[in-house]
Amino acid sequence: MKAEQVVVCGAGIVGMATALSLKKAGFTVSILAPAWQGFEPAEGFYHPRVYALSAASQAYLEKLGVWRLMNAKRLTAVQSMQVYGDSGACLHLHAWQAAQEHLAWIVESGEIERALHQALSVFGVDWHDDTLVALENNVLHTAKGQQLSAQLVVGADGARSRLRELAGITHQAKPYGDAGMVAHLQAERPHQHTALQWFTGDSILALLPMPDVQGQAQVSMVWSVSQQVADHYLAMEPAQRQAKLAREIYAISGGQLGQLTLRSQLFAFPLTLESSGMVAPGVALVGDAAHRVHPLAGQGLNLGLGDVEALVTVLTQKEAMRSVGDLRVLHRYRRLRAEPIAAMRLATDGLYRLFAVPGLPVSWARNTAMRVCDRIPFIKRSLIGHAAGQGNGTGL
Ligand SMILES: Cc1cc2nc3c(=O)[nH]c(=O)nc-3n(C[C@H](O)[C@H](O)[C@H](O)COP(=O)(O)OP(=O)(O)OC[C@H]3O[C@@H](n4cnc5c(N)ncnc54)[C@H](O)[C@@H]3O)c2cc1C
């Protein structure tokens, strides 16, 4: 009998991980996506996009054989977190409080992609350097005029998924009206492997630990601000932007890391809350094509890797008589992901809204709740478990 074909459409981290995982599980799989742009990890240069990978995601990449392909010097372990409310409350979480070695790892997007790309080459996964433009009866039509047929098409083509649209899968998007500004900063004081976060009421600032550069501490900034503020920053002259950013970040962080200097370009990404129906006959969505959450908990990619693990498990365990594209099989995948996705959506959106409400009584309540959580060990252990990925469904 001819092997069933799976085509993974899109090759960001989630798409590449899906193709590798399916190949390793024995499926016939190819990728349809523009060729990977490459990443040269030069000394002192860091990819502008970094992710906080949960312990569950790290374990999954380890299982795929990808973790060991990454340069250990470019990975930073997060051993503790400090989260500040808008009137002085602080929640401290340490890995040791839940008998764990690390809470998360900060890893560059380019470094994960490089390792995945290398593994895909070793495993001989076919890569069609092209883009999807149409879909007819599970035949994919590409921009360069190719036609690829597949029993299952996995949509890993990101937030603006063309496949989702072509397959008629339901999709809801709610823009936050905010943008996530990201950049790497040089810090005067050491970060001590601590991830710092401040909820200020009108913005959320995170400073994530990165490798030192020439003896100087480095952190990666994710600052969620209104789109208006982001546009204002992007339109400024570089010197003016540097000075304003350093001043504002110093003020929000209370000088905890000393003076901070911009050491990379500044990028801004619009933030939206999105969900989808996830499956259709012969089609399954993973990663940002399936859902998007606010980056305040740094969990979008972790959720996507959880999708990959669940989908491959469901396909591996399906009855031999059923096709990989059988909707009954794909519904099992959707059901398996429903709870972790809904929980992450609720937690991130809930926190965002809780801190967006102005006024003293609400501010008092949320800061008091943080102080109480900080004093109760079992709540802290549960929060640490979520930070490590036990709540995002990455550990099946
Ligand atoms: C500011 C910010 C900070 C974040 N921080 C974190 C964090 O710390 N931790 C975390 O877990 N998550 C984080 N996230 C979320 C994370 O960035 C995303 O969830 C993740 O990058 C999604 O990966 P993906 O592979 O699904 O999609 P993408 O990375 O968008 O990849 C999509 C791929 O599909 C391809 N493609 C598109 N259209 C077509 C087509 N028609 N045909 C073929 N191919 C196509 C593209 O070329 C691309 O290769 C953050 C997000 C933001 C905005």
C-alpha cells in the first residue's frame, strides 16, 4: 500500500518541529514554505527575537534531538522570576521552591531554527521552496505552479494562515490595540538569571536574561505598549529613541539593573487574541495559525510545540484503517488541545484585563492578591509548575 502523504505548510519553528517529529515517527512528510533564510550566530550578535521556552518545550526539543544541536553558550537558564504589580506588590518565584533546576530557558529564534533546519536535512525531509496559493480536494497549488497532493495538510503558516482561510476553518481575532516592542539591552548590573516583569497599568515590561557580551550583562526586552506609543518610538531619530527608551525603562524598573542601553534594532509586533476551529477534513492547524495569546506570559511558541506533540501522538496512535486526514482522528487532536489552549487564553487575557482596569480599589485588590500569593508556598509551587509548562499541555 502506498504511504499516505503529509505536507506541512509553513516552516517557522512550529512547522519545522512538526515535520521533524512526523518524520521521526515514520510518516512520509514534506514541507511547503519559502526557503529558510539562515542564521549566522556571530560572536556578540543575537537574533532580535528570543523566546522563553518552558521546561516542557525544552524536554520536547531534547526528545527530537534538537536541543543538543544548539550552542549552549547562547542559551540562558531562568532560575527565578520577579513580577511587580502597579502599586509595589511583588511575586518572587524561584525554581528551587518547586525542586526544579530552571523555570525556563531564553533562546534565540534563529538558534532554534538553525538546529531544526540541520536536523531536517539529516533526516532528509523534502522542502518545497514555494508558497501555498490554493487548495482543491487536498491538492495544494503553489505560487510557482506546483501541485502537491496530501492526505493531511498541517497548517503551520502563522497568524495570517492562508491554509486556514482556504480550508474554511473558523477563526476569531480580537486586537488588543497594543504592540510588543522587542530589543536587546545592555545592562549595568548583572541579571542573575532572573526574569523581571512589571505591570504598570498602561504597559507590561519584561526583561529576560541573555548571555553577557564582553563582560557586560544583556537582557531582552518585551514591552507591551499601546500601538500609538510603539509607532511614536519607531518614528523617532535613533539617538532620541535610545535616550527616551533608557529613561522610561530605568523609571519602570526602578533602576534594578542600573542604566540600560539599546544594543539592537527595535521591533514592534501587533498583539491579538486569536482562536480557530483547528481542524477540517484532511487539515489540522498548529501554532499561531491555530491560536494566538498575549505575550505577557511568553507562552505562544510553547503552546505551538504542545500542539505538535499532541498531533503527532494522535496520528501515531490512530487505528490502522483510518487515514491521517480522517476528521474523527483530527477531532481527537482538537479535543486534546482544547483545555490547555483555553486555560492559557484565559490566564493571559485575564491578567491583561485585570491590570488594565484603572482605579484604586482594583489596584489595591490585585496587588494584595499578589502579596498573598507570594506568601503561600503551595500557590507558588503551582505557579512555578505553570511557568515550567505543566499548564500549557506541552507535557502529554
Ligand atoms: C512580542 C512577542 C513576544 C513573544 N515571546 C514569546 C516567548 O517568550 N515565548 C513563547 O513561547 N512565545 C512567544 N511569542 C509567541 C511566538 O512568537 C509565536 O507563537 C511563534 O513564533 C509562532 O510560530 P509559528 O511557527 O506558529 O508561526 P511563524 O513563526 O509565524 O511561522 C509561519 C511560517 O509560515 C510560512 N508561511 C506563511 N504563509 C505561507 C504560505 N502561504 N505558504 C507557505 N508557507 C507560508 C512563513 O514563511 C513562516 O515560515 C511572542 C510573540 C510576540 C508578538
